[in-house]
Amino acid sequence: MSFEFNEKNEDKFQELLTRYPKKDSLMLPSLWMIQYQEGWISPEAMQYLAKKLDKSPMDIYSVASFYTMFHLEPIAKYNIQVCKTLSCMLRGSEDIKKHIENKLNIKTGQSTKDMKFTITEVECLGSCGTAPCVCINEDYIQNTTPQMIDEILDGLK
Amino acid sequence: MIKKIVSKNFDIKDSHKLKVARENDRYSSLKKLFSMSPEAVLDEVDKSGLRGKGGGGASAGAKWKLIPNPSDKPTYLIVNADESEPGTFKDRQILEYDPHLLIEGIICSSYAIKSNHAYIYIRGEYVFWAKRLQTAIDEAYEAGILGDNVLGYDYKLEVTLHRGAGAYICGEKSALVESLEGKRGHPRLKPKQKEPEWFFDCPSVVNNVETISSVPFIIKEGFEAYRAYGTEKNPGTMLFGMSGHIKNPGIYELEFGTNMLEFINKIGGGMRDGKKLKALVPGGSSCHVLKADELEGITLDYESLKAHGSSLGTGGMILMDETVFMPKVVKNLFEFYHHESCGQCTPCREGVSWSDKLMGKILDGNGTKKDLDTLLSLSFLLNGKSICVFAPSVAFIIDSYINKFKDEFYSLVK
Ligand SMILES: Cc1cc2nc3c(=O)[nH]c(=O)nc-3n(C[C@H](O)[C@H](O)[C@H](O)COP(=O)(O)O)c2cc1C
Ligand code: SF4
Ligand code: FES
């Protein structure tokens, strides 16, 4: 399996080169582009990026593995991220988490067999005033109730 | 009590769109801005007494003055939109309802430090808000508000939005710059004397979203108009937040010096379900906890909270009612810090994970009095022996919670 940027991402990469004092800064934007293109960041993609940024693959891995939002393995289609930090805990995030676990019949940290859903626990999402907060892929659900979870998960293809 | 300077347009429909924003004062400070010299702009902000709203409360003017003038290297403004301190959700209101206010603030602030390129570092999870801000930036470029000649004036400014990828520590300013340079978000050692931040060896300023968004008012109305609000040492306003068991959670812009209990009871509506307030953390998880009976007379400003043994932090208050069991709160916070330590300093990496493990053992009913003593002694290890103030925050949690709610902790151990 090899990797290279599609045309859109290559154009974006070239444009970004003009927007930073050094190309080192393209690290995070490039990792994002890889993840959007492939769904995760494979070793091949890291090698490809290393060449583009004049770094070693280990440099790329060292950075990519530091940031929790980068997936270094393929993940399920829907990543259900339940905020567990204080404001959400005070407003019932544990019950929401249990509800999702029971509904999908998996534990937090696991994925369904069909790789449709993963449940992850995450730290404060910056939605404490509308807690509890759950984020499915990139969409925030706020003031979350079990009913909302049922409706949303049942509606996902 | 409520005084809307930064949040003035929040309730206006479609205020995030350029047309509506312009009809409601946005970019109206720029004519005056460009009639002033950069030095005069910096002086105006300095005189206003504007203090940073990202948690530290540093003087914005003093920070900007650290940039050499003239500088033989390019200078940069870096806006901190990492907003990940638990209990804090204020910057996203600006990004959602008034992104053009932030862009206007960026123009004023960049001009003052003679910078031609500003970066906004936004936390990775804020996808909706990043899109909204990028749309506003694109609109501003198209309208000639950004680019080679800002609104036709002889001033060039580029603005680039940069997304983080899930790391609380990247909110710390030097870790943020490291991350912007494409590295792991490891805080840097503090220099002996005050210095600018160095972005690829170029002198730079890092300021919070709300700080920068406060600048247009100061430029347009003058420093005295800003000082008319708040207190002598804390001029102006701040976006204060309430979350947890409060009846009306949300973000409210208040003058500094507002009475805390009045804010909680009048605007917050007191605790939900008629319960009693037990304790609160004033400004994000890293501040000393305050018991309900310690709140009398506290006003919302840096000095008052400090005098009462805590700190104002980000102004994001987390309120807990009488049903809350404090050891559980401490475990929750330890898990956060355990997860988010960048791992550079041994006292932090090991001390925080050890605290978390010990607290888990105690909560499970397997702890001894000696474990609690060990936990208290870890606070010594965590305080003042690390590169950044992350580890000391954990020491504050250990000290303040265990000392203030002794019975609850000692009831758990044999
Ligand atoms: C662990 C840690 C996390 C921080 N997180 C943030 C943050 O998310 N947003 C922010 O604006 N400042 C944060 N800060 C404060 C910044 O280091 C810095 O002081 C601030 O961005 C400066 O801007 P200001 O002076 O305008 O407040 C954090 C500091 C520490 C030690
Ligand atoms: S104190 Fe903790 S978070 Fe701060 S630099 Fe050291 S290890 Fe990293
Ligand atoms: S604690 Fe859950 S969003 Fe802040």
C-alpha cells in the first residue's frame, strides 16, 4: 500500500508552503489532510510525509502519536466521544456513557464488530455550559439525553 | 452587573456574517487605527490596563512591549484559541457569534506590534468553529479587509488558521508555539528575564482570543472608556462562565469587581433543583477549590480571588451542589491531568499518574491513612519542580480539596 496526496490536498500543501516561515509548520495540517483522505494515518503515509517535509519517518511518528485526534490505526465509521471531565460528570456523563455501552453492547474503548461504532472517553470538549457533551466524529451533541442518543444513533447509516 | 463590550453582537441574528457584522460596528475602529502610529496604538492598549483573559491575567501592553522595535526579523501575532481548560467555553462564543470582532482585533493588535502575519491556533475538536472562523477570514480577504492593503491602507496583513489535534497542553503558550512549529506540544523552559515568545526565532506575541477581541473597543473609544469599567487594577470586562449544577449555565460578560455570590444567585439562578451550593472552582480546574461558606465578599477580579486563596483563572466557574462527593471530583480531575501531562518532567509524569492511582485505590475502599499521607506529600513533589505550571496545578488540587474536605477523604481509609 502506498500513499500520496490527492490533487486537492497537493494543491493545499503547495498553498500552505507560502503561508509559514518554514515548512516544518506544515506537519499538523498535513497529518490532518492525510487523515481526511484515508481515514487514518498509515506508516506509508508517514513515510511519504517525511520525504515531503525533509524529516525522518520517526519524526513524523513522534509527533503524530502525541496528538490524541490522530488515528494511527483504522477506526470505526462513527467515533462516539463521550466527554468525561468534571462539568459533564456533574451533569450525568456517566449515565450517558452507560446508555451508549448498553445500546451498542460494547465497552468504552471498543468497536462494534461491523466497525460501525467506537466508543471513546475524551477530556473536556469546551462545551461545559451545555453538558453533558458527546461528539460523534466532528459533530457536537449538547445537553445530551439518552433519547437524543437513541434518535441520532438509530439515524446513522 | 452585565456589561457587553465583547459580547455586544452575540444576540444579533447572523452576526457572524460580514454584512451584518459591518452594520453592527465591526471594523469601525480601523479608520482611527490607521490614523495612529503603531507606537500610539500600543500605548493606548497599555494605558487601558487590558489584562490577558487566557488564565494568567498578564498585561497585554507590557507583553507587546517585549517585541523589539524596530525588529530586524519579522514579528508575529499568535492567537490562542486552544480553549481546553475544563469549565472554559468562552472563546468559542466569540468564534461562533462574532468572528469578525476577532479579526478586527487581530488587525489592531498586529498593527501595534508591526506584524504582517497572524496565526490563530484553534483546538482540533472545534471543527464547527474553525469552519465558521475560516469563512469569516475568507470573507474578509474578499472584501479587502485582509491581504496586501488592509482596507486600502498601506498595511499588509495575512491571517492563517492552524488546527491543533487534541492536546490540552498546547494551550500553554510555549507549547502552542512548539506545536505551531510542527513539533510535539512540549512547553519550553522559561527564560530568566521576560522575553517575547520565539516562533522560528522570530519575536512573537501569544494572546488569548478574548484578549484580542477586547482591543477594537479600546482603539475606537479610547483607553479611558475601557477603564470606566471594572476596577483600578482590573479594568474592563471579562466573559465569565458557569457550569455544573447551576440553574442557568452559560457565558455572561461582567465588569471586573462584580460580586461573585450575586452573579451566582441573580444571573445563575442559584443551584438547580433547589439544592444548596457546596463548593466551586472559580476559573477552570486548575484553581484552588472554594467552599460555599468562603464566598462571602469575593468579587470577580484577580486580586480578590487571590486574597481568598484561589485565582480567577479563565473565569469559567464550575459549581457543585450538596450531593457531590469530593473524593470523586478529585479522581475525575486527576484522570484529566494524568491523561494530559506532556510527560517531559519526571515529577509531573510520575507524580500525576501516581496520584491518580492512589486516589483510585482510596475510592475503591482499599486505601489506608498512609496512602492519603503519601498523596499529600506528592503535592510537594509536584509544586515548583517542573517546566510549566501544569504540575503545580495538581498540587493545588491535592492541597485544597483534601484540606477543605478532610472528613470525606479520611472516611474512606482505614
Ligand atoms: C497548562 C496550561 C494550559 C493553558 N491553556 C490555555 C488555553 O487553552 N487558552 C489560552 O488562551 N491560554 C491558555 N493558557 C495560558 C497561556 O499559556 C497564555 O498565558 C495565554 O494564552 C496568553 O494570553 P493572554 O495573556 O491574552 O491571556 C494555558 C496555560 C497553561 C499553563
Ligand atoms: S509540568 Fe507536566 S505538562 Fe508541564 S512541561 Fe512538565 S511534564 Fe509537561
Ligand atoms: S467538561 Fe465536558 S465539555 Fe467541558
